[in-house]
Amino acid sequence: MSSKLAFLATIAFLFPFPALSYPGAYAYHNSDVTCQNYTIPMTVSPKIYIYNSTIFKDNFDLIDFVSASSSMNSTNVFLPVEKDPVVKEFQLEVHGTICHPAHLTAGQESTVIVATHGIGGDGSYWNSPYKPDTYSFVNAAAKQGHSVFYYDRIGNGKSTKLSGYVNQLSLQVDVLSNLVKGVKAGTYTGSLGVPSKVVVLGFSFGSFVTTTLVATEPTLMDGAILTGIGYSPTAFAPFFEAYQSRIAATQDPAKFGELDSGVLTWVDVLANVNTYFKQPNYEIDVAEYSETVKQPYTVGEVLSLQLGLGVTADASNFTGPVLVLTGEYDLFACAGYCPGFLEDNLAPLYSGAKPLQVSIHPDSGHSINYNRNATGAFNVITNFLHTNGL
């Protein structure tokens, strides 16, 4: 297995994996919501940091990498990539879905929310088939008259798989830019047609992808919602350690066996709970469900955060409304406690936002959509949209 992983890691710098699709969640649709799926081909040419350190031959190599990258002096002495990024071209396929209220009224459903999921999940994070009345954001949004386009990020779900040493934030930002432009043109909105407004929504790593797009193309969207996000690179180290990462192909060969050694997953459901949930504000069966549909993450994504990419993206030129919504006990965003942590780091990055709303979701861990009071968080989001004419 280790020689196969090393071989795959080497060739994948130049060539993406085939459009593999491994088992995950199947999003929830009901009679009140009309949804249409898309397979979207695109070409992107991001600037990629070239990984120049050890290609993991086994989990012992990976654990050494985790220790080095999480140490107090990692930002000064641990830089396993070339200093300057290079432009690389990728031919990709992205799986996306538009959902809108079944009965269109030419009202607020004409605003489309473009939703980007985080590490360890796929697009179904926004439209859970498990207890959807509580945990499906798409379901909750549709009840309030809103439309949502969500998708599988590259490396997850039904979208293209790449080497874990290559798949990083800049590539994901280019993908999101293409998708938002397609949604604005009405290309991926089904019977809804050309939307009146577009709002970008992210969770966790997806929020860093989203905030980077807002910073680089501030006229592309009318509003932004960032959930499960923090603004200190040093806060991510305990989260990465708590994952107890393993090479995904060795952890679950049946599901991830064709992926290279730079594609990772956490070790078990308890690591999942440790990083995404907070007692007593979650249901154990929901945590177990999320474990059965987990998706991998990559070395490149982890390094993106540790390099500060997205974390310090200056979006001060964006003048639309911005909502930042984070769980009170979010390990990823705030090293486990968010009140008082977000505002000082956040305000300069969104100094032009009108308004900038910061909300702490009470008693929640990182995974806001799977916490017991997920509907409360969904209400915060839809109220923000209504209040700001979105």
C-alpha cells in the first residue's frame, strides 16, 4: 500500500484523478423544494504552492508532519512548500445543486445563496437527509422563501479528486469564482432564471474560501455570510491535532483507496466529536451519522490555513452586508471559546461592510448545522437576509 500511495502522490502533481465518486450523503429534497443537479466542467489556473517535503509513505510520516506543523514555532521554521507559488492549470468537474421554493412568487427566492462547505464534508452539509426538519439549511431557507446553490468542493463528493499535496485554497477560490459567475448569469439556477442578487455563504474552510473571494472580487456578490470562521492561524493547531489525522486510503481503503497519501481523514467518531461538537448540545446519533458520510481533507488545505491564506484576506473594499456566525465553543475558529475573540481581528478586514454583524451561536461547537439548535442558527441567517434586503 505504501509504495502505491507514493506513486500516486508523484503522478498526481501533474494529473488529476478520474472523476471518482465515493459514498456520501444524498441531499434531502421534499415537495416544498424544487432542486436541479449540475455537473459543471471548468478550467482554472490558480497560483499553487508546490509541496517540497516528505511524501508520506505511511501514517508515521504523517504524524511527524502534524507535530511539526502544530508546534509553537511552526510559522518560523516549518515551511514544507516552495516560497513562491506557480500558476498551474486544472481541468475539473464540479457537482452542484440549485434548490428553491417549489412555488415561485418572483420575491426573495430570486436571491440565490451560494454555499461552500468545509473540511470533512460535502455539499450535503447544507441539505442533510438525516432529520432534515432540524438539520437541513436548504429546507429551512426554502421555508423562508430563499434559494440555495450548494456544491461539492474539489476533492469531495462527486467533484474531481486531486492530489492532496496540490489541492489547496487558491484552487478552491477560483472554482467558487466560476460558480458565482455562473449563478449570476442564470446558468446554474434551473427554472429560477437570472437571480436578482447573489449572497455567498461558507462554513469552516469554506468560509476562508468565501472570504478570499470577497476580498479579491468584492463586486461579485451582494452579501456574505461566514460561519465557523476565526481569524488567528495559531488557533488551528489544536484543531488539527485533535483530528488525529490518518492517511485516508489506509483508514478506509474501500472508500478512499484510490486517493494519494496527501488526502487525509480523522481517525474515528470521537475525533469527529472532539473537533465539531460540544456536549450537551448535540445528538449522538447525529454525530454518528456525520461520521458515516465524512469526506477527506488534504495536506494542501491544512497548509493553506497555516500559511495564513484566507485568514488575513483584506475584504475592506466590500461594502455590502456581512454576517459572521460562529459557535460559542468552536475549537477550529477560536481554540474552544469564541466570545470576545472574533471582533478585534475581524473588524479591520471588513471595515467597509454595511453592516458587519457578528453573532455567537450559544452552546454550539464548530458544526453549527449539526448542533441541537441548528434551526436557531438558520433563523439568524434568514433574519439577516430579510433585514438587509437580500
